[in-house]
Amino acid sequence: MNDLHGIIFAYRANPELRELTQHRNTCSIPYGGRYRIIDFMLSNFVNAGVDDIGLVVHQGYQSLLDHLGSGKDWDASRKRGGLRILPPFSYAQNNSTMAGSFKGRMDALAGVYSYLENIRQDYVVLATGALAINFPLKEMFRQHLSSGADVTALCTHEPKCDPKGTNYFTIGKDGVVSDVIVHPMAASGIEALDVYIMSKDLLMSIVDHCSTHNIYSFSNGVLLGMLGKIKMMPYFYDGYAARLQSVPNFFSRSMELLDPKVRADLFVPERPVKTKDQSNPSTYYGADAKAVNSLISDGCIIEGEVVNSILSRSVRIAKGARVENCILLQGTDVQEGAVLRYVITDKNVRVNPGRMLMGHETYPMAVAKNEIV
Amino acid sequence: MLLAGGQGSRLKALTSKVAKPAVPFGGKYRIIDFPLSNCVNSGIDTVGVLTQYKPMELNAYLGNGQSWDLDRSDGGVHVLPPYLGEGEQGSWYKGTANAIYQNLDFIERFDPEYVLILSGDHIYKMDYSKMLDLHKKAGAACTISVMEVPWEEAPRFGILNVEDGDKIYEFEEKPKNPKSNLASMGIYIFTWSKLRQYLIADEKDEKSSNDFGKNIIPAMLGAGEVMMAYRFQGYWKDVGTIDSLWDANMDMLSPKSDMDLYDTEWPIYARSAVRPPNYMGPDASVSHSLLTSGGEIYGKVENSVLFHSVTVEPGAVVRYSVLMPGAVVKAGAVVDHAIIAERAVIGENAQVGEAPSPRSEEKNIAVVAQDLKVGSGAKVEAGAMITKNVKGGAK
């Protein structure tokens, strides 16, 4: 499928994610043990044969660059095309200060205008990099080509996201989106999942239109602004989808992975989720270890108890330590006798012997990267 | 130059489809990952892998060497199968020395000062650069890595007798009355110009079996070349038999084994399968074991090494066993002292292997070859080698 170009928006650091976005933007948040959330969209693209992918970044993308490297682990390191990281190069020329972030997606696209001009495919798929989903993009593109729609939007009948940061569609009898509800207080109707396919020509004209009319936001400029002028149709995928919108939301979305049905939706053998190859050894379980209803990545050493938790790579749980309903990111070191409940520890956090940390399901305690408790 | 052509016939069913160096080991690895990672960690960036027996899996595994950082524009990993030359001259590799001889052109292309010869069937961590330092310092033509073995076991090894400053003066293959307990580990560094000369001479000798241990080393000793022994200390295991392969896997569980897979200073690289983390079910019980991603564990696992994507269903028990990638142990089945190869399925309530009696010297490891099915309720006896499907209820 060489006629589709991919663009992933990876420039946002959602402030609601507090400690988790202190050192990274939303797209490089670890999710599901060994993955970063960007792995899902990137794998969706690669599995659908989208070879040329532009990744729009702005600030705090060091961790993202570190994770992606040349893109070789996603088979996206190519002589021609492949993965391109797009910092705001046009933006820098036109604005004397680099302060602040993009004001919205249209602003971001205007920031990489010269890249867009050189896209060699006729169609473009625009997607958020902060959505855990495994959907058949190939089919969505096929539908776009056969339906005659100007824009095809990925939608679900099963709204799951926080309405404050989500768009909803009303679909008319002709199957065309007839109304758009932007960031309401309560969910209403069909939820948009932030993945859109359109032709390159349409995209260029929209970017031109928005930058000349001072419109920064995709929701306002395109979804609302072009309502009635362009034919937008939904493509439905009702399988699992998770957006990380806040710390409690990160917690509950992550914990859903303990459900085999959710894992079956996300980890489809025909469309594998690829990630950075780290060559960790296997995980060692000591003689007195206990690990139940948990997802445990490679490279851990577990000698204590782990219950209802998700462990990233190289986590150590010492003897007598107990971890319950926790998400422990890479390199977390829980020492002897420590007890953790409803805690999220970021990379390389150390919890000294005997410490007790307790959050709650609705307010999980998050410990920032490299901290020592 | 990594000799990876061996069939590993003593591993029987495990090497029916792959060469010995490609046999899975230690939860995450294949045997060849150890010498390859040692090369990379020692600063060697050009490696020839000599293949011969069933090389498909090995070739696919090595790929362009990316997983070991051996995808180089200059050097990198090269797979070297035997080939036919001008006038259809050529043959299978006749012996270890002949394998190198047939690749003279490959080595000449890189014009090296020294050549390191390794075999692809040992589990160990070793810094070859230290061995090279000794070789250079001594101005040796050949340096052989040696290990002290218990005196009573010395007659099973190729023994090197040394004098002042570990200079080798004699080599004895499996001596009845050993004069030393320094066993050759089959790791050689040669000064290339010397080795080249001896390889060419050896090839001309029709009676030679073209083997390093049998021919090249004795010839060099006979000619009075400077030959050094490099003493290695640490974990080293030849995994050429079912028992030793099982043993070495079990060693990975022991903190005393001196083989720290978690050491970030000397990592063992592997091409890893990208799988989601391992899921431990609500009633799972795991102790003293290594588990790898992609697995779904609902039953009981003790003292075992599980590779990626292994399923252990509720009520199933796995003890003192090695379960290779994709193996499935169905509900109620018991696997004890066994090696279950890739994707083999152990049916419900089946039993594979059993614990040896405490006094027994033999471990009697049962082996189920790859892609086979052991039917539900079937019983596979201790030490059995299963190469065909076993029907349900059968013994």
C-alpha cells in the first residue's frame, strides 16, 4: 500500500499526566510493560504497508528519539522514505522565538510545511501518537477509496475516553458526519479516535486555508470549520482503544490489560506491535516469589510478591516486598519489605527497605523518574 | 571465525531441523549468542560464521547481524557456507581446519594480523581482547584458551602441558595419565601469517583429517612455534549432550553458577521476539524459574526455564524442565525433568518425564521434539526421546 503517507502527531505533553510527562511527551509514555504508547500507532502504519512516516515533534522529544532510533525496529529505516522525525523547522524560520508548543495540529502541520509539499503519495493518514489501538488501517484506507469520502475518520461505537479531550460525531442517514461535538462535558454519540485519512491535495489546501486564517486547531478548523463543505465519513473499529489523558486514566487504562480480552484486541498475531529491541534476559522468579494476575516484562528479578500489577523491564522486587495494584516502570527497584499499593513508579525509581507507599484507584500515587523514596 | 557447522548429533531430536548453535538456550538466547556477544563485547567487529549442517534457521536468525550490532558497512557478520569453485572444485568442510582453509579468501579480504577461532557450542563469557593481549605480549604463533578441570576428569579432555610462563610444550588428546589439568576450550588465537602457512601445508597432506586439535596444533608444536596457554576462569560449559544442555539451562537459575545474565557490562545479545509481557494468571505459581515474554502462565512452574510465548494452563505443573518458544502444556499435564522443543503441545493430563530417584546418577531427561503433540492422558517415560506424535492415552 504505497499510496498512503503517514503523519503522527507527537508534540504534546499532556499536563494532566503530571510526573509521567516531566521528562517526556505523551507519546513516549510507557504502556503495557515493554511498550511506549507510540509503538501502537507506528505498528498500525507499518503493518498496513505505510512506509513513509513523518513524526511531528516539538519539545521534550529526547526520550522519543532515544526510543525510536532510526526506526529499524519497526522496519521503518529505509533508504527511500521510512521514518522521519519532524521538529518544527518551518516554524523556527517564521517565528523568532521557539517558546511554547504548537497551538494546535494545523499549527503543527504549518510548522512542517516543506515536508508536506514533498510527500510522494496521493493520500495521507494523520494520527495521534498517544493512542493504544491495533486496528486494520489497510481496510480503513480501502473504505476511504471506495466510499468517495473526502475525509475518513476512525470512530468507535464504544466511547471510552475522557470527554473533555475528545470529539464526537453525529452521523446522518447518508453515512456522512453531520455534526461535530468538540470536547464536551459528557460523551455524546460516536467517538472520534483521532485518525483521519484524506488526499494530499485536500490536506495542503486545508493547511493553507488555516494558516492564512489564523486557525490553529484541527477540531475548529477542519472538523467544525469544514462541516458541510467536505464529505467526512466514519470508519468504525469497536475493538480496544486507550488514550492516556491523566494519571488516573493512565492507571485504569493500563490495568485493563490484565483482561485477556483486551490483550487479544491489542496484540493481534497478524498485526504485531513492534517496539525497540532491548535484549534483556528473561525474568527470574526466586524461590519465594509470588506473581499473580500480573503482566511482567523481561529482565526483572522477582523475589517478593506481585499482585494485580504491570512491571516494565528490569524491575527488581526484593524479598519480603509486596506490590499490589501497581505499575512499575523500567528499572524500578523495590527493596526488602517495602509495600506498594496503587503506586506508579517512573523509570529507575528506588523504594528503600520497609517503605510503605499507598495511593488509591482514583488517585494513584505517581513517583517521578529517578526519585528515591 | 565461528565454527557453526556441527550437527550436534548427540542432541538428537533437538537438532533434527537446526544446527546445534541455533538451539535455544537460557530463556532468551540461542547457543551462538554467547560466542557472538563475546566477540562484540571484546571489540571484534568482523565475524565469519561457518555453517554447513541445516543452516536455514541459523541464517535467518543471524540476518544482517543487527541484533549484535554486527550490521557494519566494513566487516560485520558473514555467513560462510561451503561452496564450489572453479571447475566445480570444492567440497563440504572436511574438518575444522579445512573449513578455515576454504575461506582463505574471506580472511585475506580483511587482511588481519590475528584470527580468533571459536566454536558455536559453548556457553561462557570471555573477553577475547585479554587473550589477544597475552598472545601479542608473548609474540606467540598460537594461543589456546585453557581451563583447569578436576584431575579425575582430565582424561576426558584435550590436555595442554605447559612450562615456564604457560608456554605449551605438549598437547595430549584424552590422556590416560594426564601431566596437567589444563583442558583446551577449543578457542584459538593465531597470528594469521603463521596459520595461513600451516593451513596450506595441512591441506596438501592427504592423510590429514584437517582438524585443529588433531593436525594443526601438533604440527605447530612439532615445528617449535611459540604457543601459549591462556588461563580462563569462570563459567564455561559444553552443551553438546541432552544432559549437559539441560544442566547448563538449570545453571542459569543458580546464583552460584558465575554466569550473570543480568550484568549490563557484558550483555548477551539475542534477536528477541517482540511479544507482550508475560501474563501470570490468578492462580499461577512460579518459583526459582526464568520466564520470558509472550507467555500465559496459569499453572505451576518450578525450577524451570521457559522461553517466549509458552502457555502453561490451569492445573498444569512444570518442574525442572526447559520449555522452548511456543510450547504448550495443557490443563492438568505434568512435565518433569524434560525438554519440550518449539511449539510442541503436551495434551491435557499427559505426563512427560519424571524426577529421577535421589540416588540416581542419570538425570534421564525426556525430550519432545519440535511441533509434536503428546495426546491427552499420554505418558512419556523419563529419558524418552519423542520424535513422533504420541496418541492420547498412549505410553
